[in-house]
Amino acid sequence: MKQWVLKKPYLEIKGNLLEAPFYDEQTGQARFIDIIEKVLYTFQPSKGPESLKKIKTQETIGVTANLHGSNSEIIAGARHGLAKLNPTTGSLSYLCKFWPHHSPEISQKHATSPPPSHPLSHSNYLFTRMRSNDGAVDSRGRFWVGTLNEQPATPSTKPEGVLFRIDPDLTIHTMLSNLHAPNGIGWNLSDTIMYFTDSTTSNVYSFSFDSESGAISNQRVFFHVQGDDEFPDGLVVDREDCVWTALWGGGKALRIDAGGRVVGEVILPTAFVTCPVFVGTELLITTRGDPGREGDSIERGGDVYMVDVGVRGAMKRDFVLS
């Protein structure tokens, strides 16, 4: 098994929850977000760390993608739905919302309590508690995004997460429900398998994927993370059909072949590894700031790492808005 051991971050951000790294091959720009701090970071890897820029976003976003045909806006999985995001100003405008039928008054009243028997109550309950997390665009320009309950979980908390598929005409499809923490999504090179992570179950799942219709079927466990304090997080697929998954709590990014075997690992000096993405043959990896550590040590996390792993990533797709 090949191993890469990293000692120092490429970008010392000392952020909170760094996630959703993305590299635009056409412009040579990389970006990632701090979900909790509502910040979008951009930089040019060819120009180094000094090219880093920081933009405050209008509200929480969980993931971004390029918008086909646009040079001034990108697509974001925002708190309540899919939105256009201006990466220069941080402003956003919603294209569609996951739970559109809500009353602000009811949402505020029942923000932290179970929904009452009101016809709009469940929509309001979800509207208040849920946010977009990870996501990806498939080969036909459809945006897949998972939503999770960001409120602190308790032993009695029911899984409320949903995996949505948003088509180019902005039709929203509920693809999976009763999820714990929907996370990394990707497809194999033949476009016949979709990978999807539900972190709290410790599983990366695989589905049979129909690229024409966008349907998924035949759910099975592709990879299971052993251990009580380690969970799979974001993922990316490379051009040799291997899946790279971040290991939250495990301080690693694992390379897993199509048969579910670990064939490589990147070891980081911090525990909470969140998501990888390819920049050419280099893997860019985001991390979470460890709330249990004080100070600004490397072990605390909240930084960005890069390492050359000798393979390129699968093509990133644009969201196609019809």
C-alpha cells in the first residue's frame, strides 16, 4: 500500500469547518469554504499561497459547482436550497428551495422543538434545522446535494437527512431520505456506479446508476470504516477508478480501489480530515479545526494540505441550467 505522510499544511487558515474543495481546470482557480464561518476562499495553485482571497458569503453554503455558460456566478448548495453565488461579492440568489412552503413565524417558534400538528409545521421544522452539506454534479448536469440536521444530535434524534437531485429545469427529486449525515458523492469512469457517503453509518455506499434518467438502485456497502471515532467524509474519484475518501477523526485520506480495498493513504498531522479534490496530480485536502484543541498548532487543524499522488481526478461537471 502506498503512503504519503504530510507534516505541514499548504495553506495555514486556522479555520473552523473547511469543506467542499473545488478546482476549475479552465481558470486554474481553486476554492473551498468554511461552512460555520460563512467564508469562501479562492486561490490560484500556480501562484501559490499568496494568491489566497477570502470572501464572506451572504449565508451558509455547503458545496459549490460551476454553472455552465457563466463566468461571473457559480452554483451553491446553500442553507435552504440551490442558489447562484457571486464568488467576488459573496451574494447569492435562490433558484429553488428544498422546503419552500414555510411560515417565518412558525419557523422561529419551533426552531428547536418537535413540529406540532400544523399543516406547515414539518416544512417549517426542516426549513429551520436543515442545511446543505456535500454534493456533486453528474454527467448530465444534474446537481446532487445532501442536507443534514445541524442541531446537536441526541440518542433519540431521528435521521432527517435527505439526498436531493436537482435537474436542469430545477425540478427537485428526493432520492434518499432518513439519512444521518449525507456526504461525499461521485461516479465511476463508466458512469454506471454512484458512490455516496452517509458518514454516521461509517459507510460509503455504491448504487447502480442510470445516467440517462438519473435513477439509482441496488444500494450496497462499498466501504465500511472500522472504529468508533472515525467516519468517511467527502470523496473524489480518480482516473484509475479509485475512490479517495477523507477520514473524519482518523487523520487520513484513503485511496480505495473499485473492489473496496485500501491501496493508499495520505496521513495528515490533524484528526478531522473533511474532503479531497484533485488539482492536476496533486490532492488538495481540507480539514476541520479540532474544537478540543486550543491554540493554533498544526494538530488543531482547520488548514489545507496538498500532496502529489501521481494520478489525476475524474472530470468535474458543470450544473446545466435550462
